[in-house]
Amino acid sequence: MSPSTVQPSPWVLATEPTSLGDPTSLITLVDGQTFCLSGRSGDFNNNPTHGVFFADMRVLSQARLLVGGAPVESLAVTLADASNATFVGRSQPSSPSEPRLLVVRRRSLGSVWQEEIELRNTGGVAMSAAIEMQVAADFADVFAVKEGRTGVEGAHSVEADGQSLLFGWRLGDVHRTTKLTMAGVEAEVSPKGFVWTVHLDRHEVCIVHFDLTVALGGRWIERNDHHPSLPNAAARNRHWLAAVPKLRTVDRKLGAAYDRSIADIGALRLHDPTGHHRPVIAAGAPWYMTLFGRDALISAYMALPIDPSLALGVLQALAELQGTAVDQMTEEQPGRIMHETRNLGVEGSTLTGGSTYFGSVDATPLFVVLLGELSRWGLLEEVLLELLPHADRALAWMRDYGDRDGDGYLEYLTTSERGLVNQGWKDSGDGIRYHDGRIAEAPLALCEVQGYAYAAYRARASIAARLGRADEEAEFSLLAQQLKDRFNRDFWVQEHGWFAVALGPDKEQVDSLASNMGHCLWSGIVADEHAAEVARRLMSPPMWSGWG
């Protein structure tokens, strides 16, 4: 991208996020770096968030099917899995006497996006109808769509090429191309889309296919980056689901929750288009289908009983992206584990090849925590030894950069005008408050982050024990105990009977009652004399939101 081009911050929302609309009318499909949002008819043309997104950019912003000049009436939608859906509808004739067409749209995400459209004459007489697929590609980035920003910068182009439409976009040195190809019938192709006429005898069917491919720079994702050892999305998911543990229970709600959780984990796995990296887990659909340090580390930790290879993939990817230099804008520092990576402004699609932002205070200790837990689950010693230097660099970051003032606590204060003001899991600008409602200002030492640091020291001590390094085990065990003693002294709010959510700029307690201290229980940093009271507070009526 041209250095003179000024872009809004890719990490911080400038406004409230755009509404996705009625959740019952939104159909979301995901497969790795591709996701698609549409209405129940299968169209995307009215809602500003609809479209097909690949590598953080909307590569198809309109796909509107018209039969006889009118939209299709939606009848039903079924989702076979996270990446496949079937939309059933019928045409809307101009008069009651005219016959209707049954319209079935079978949509799937693979390398990018495919759709099969079945037009069926269910009536007793022959009929003809004009069919139109109106399409467009605006190449808006996910941040612009999420914020509701209109008007995409850069030069756009569209041209017909046989039975295909080629959409192009260029901004500075960054170039994207989308190719939408139709097959099954001959259509009239124009920059607005595809038009054709069907003549169907009674009970006759016409089927057409649309296939969308994307090029980043000059590289076509499906054509040149397809890796033969990677099966398509549906087969890949089936193989994974068949291998994970099954739950048998008489509690139907528990069983349904487990099955849905497994399906969601499968859908959120990110696969490297080059085939060079193990799968990792994305932060969430639709806007966060990318690698986030904190989210991936905690999710992989929780998913260890399901698929330990996810944890290894996350650790290896984050180790590759670990900070090596000081950069005020991206907040990179030596040893720091990144917060988020995106594919905007790059000419290739890989798990670790995008632009990276490091503004997270908790991902770095969590990296060590996950490595220690994976070691407990039987990680091969040779792989452990490959990752251990990265864990030690993370611990060095905690000492040299994370503890800004040498008080033994990890704090954060953004160094970037485009960075996050709050750098824990509550990263909205007003996410950390005092008990009286005042917004706390950084630098802040969050309570849960000290818990992660404690768990990181314990994890490193356990790794040392496994490797027979008694001196290291003693060193990190001592660091853990010293931190635990300080924490229970400085963070406990005696007046209220809970842990402060943070220590403020003057080491004063940010004394609001918050769920953050639940993470402290998980980490083990809470002293025995406070554990029961913390649990009681977490389950008390003031903490009950109706959602958990």
C-alpha cells in the first residue's frame, strides 16, 4: 500500500459496529478465511454487512437472484454444516394464474464460494421465465463494513470474459481480483450480472452453477495456492468430526451443547492455504475469522481434550510471529506474543503472512501457560525443546517490557495512536471502571493478567521439572510464589470482599466487582482464604446478567 495513503486504524473501531440485523434472518457460513453473510432467500444486496469475504475483504458484495423480474420468495433454509447451506424458495408471479418455479440454491464455501441454482417447474404445463443474477464486488475491507463506512478507496474495474465476470480493485501496490464464472446454460453477461431464459416442460429442471475465485495480487487462490493434501471444506470437517471424542449422556441439553460446541470449533479452524502450517482456531465469526493471540491460546487450552493438535498449531504459529524488535505503531516488542494478524495490504494468503498488531498484555504469559499444559498432555520432548526458547523470550518480555515500572506486575499503556487503549480481554475503551462508575485510565495492571503470569511461572517450573533442570524449577517456583503473595496483598479489596479488577496509575485499586477475578481462580493465584468468597461473589445476584 502506498505510504502516503492514510487509512483508519485497522485495530480500533472508530464508531459503533454495524448491526447485522435480525439474527433469525441472517445466514452465516464460514470456512477458514472465507465467510458469507446473507438473508434467508440467499440474496445479499440490502443489508450493508452481507456478502462473501475472503482474507479480510468483501470479494462479492451483491448476489441477487430475480425470476421474472421479481425476487425469490423464501420458504426454508437448511444448514448441512458450517460451510454449506440450502435455500429453498419460489418465484413470485405477477398474477395468481401464472405458474411458479421452485428455486433451490445450494451454497458451499471451499476455496472461496460456489453455488448451484436449481429451477424446477412443479406445475402441469410448460413455462418460460427470464432469470437474472445481479452481482457486484466492492472490495470493502472488514473494518469498513463492520463500522458502516461507505465509499471504498481505490480503482475499481469490471469486465465480461465469456461466461465470467472479472472484478478488479487496486489501491497503491495492493491488487485484488474476483472472477465469477457461470456454467450450465448460455447467459448474456454484462457488468451488472448474468441474464438467461429458461423454457421448462412440466416437472423439468434447469441447473446452473456459479463459481467464485479470488486472486491476491497475481496469485489465484484456488488455481495456484490449492494444496493437493488439503481436502475440501466439507470433507475436511467430516474427517475431523469423526476423530474427536464423542459424548454419551442422558442429559439431552448437555449433549446438544457439547455437539454444538464441537461443530463450532470445527468451523472456526483456520487452514493454511499453502499447507505449511497446522490448523489454528479463529477468534469468531463473522468479523474475527483470523488468528488472535489471546483467543486462540485460551480456546486451544480448553480444547485440549478434543484436539491437542490445535494447541500445537497455535503455539507454532504464534512463535513464528513473536516480536523481535521495538515498533511504537504496531506495539511490537522483543518476545511479545501478537494480538491480531490480518491479510489486508498483503499479496499472499497464509496464516502468518499478514500485518500484525501486538497490543495485548495477556497473550504473552498465556503462550507459556499453554505450552506448559501441552507438555503435561504428552508433547514430544523434541517439539517442546523447539518451542521452549520462545517461551523463555516471552518470560523475558514479561520482565523487561510487561512490567513497566518494576513493581512485579504486568501493566499496559498503548504506544500507538492507532492502538487499543485497553489491552486485556475487556478491550473496549470503557471496559475497566471503578466501583462508582468512573472509567479507569492506563497504565493498568489487570487482576487476571497477574493470574496468567503466575500460571506462566508455574508452567515454566513444570517444564523444567520434566527436563530435570532443578535450578530452573526452583527459580520459577519462587517467582510464582512471590507474585501470589503480592497479589493477594495488593489486589484484595477488604472493604468489599473481592479482588480489584486492576491497579490504576497510582497503584490504587480499581475496585469494581467484575468477572475478571474468575480467571484468577482458574490460574491458581487466589489464596485459599479468599477462594470461597470469590466463588460466592461470582455467583451472587449482582453478577447475574441473564446470560451467565
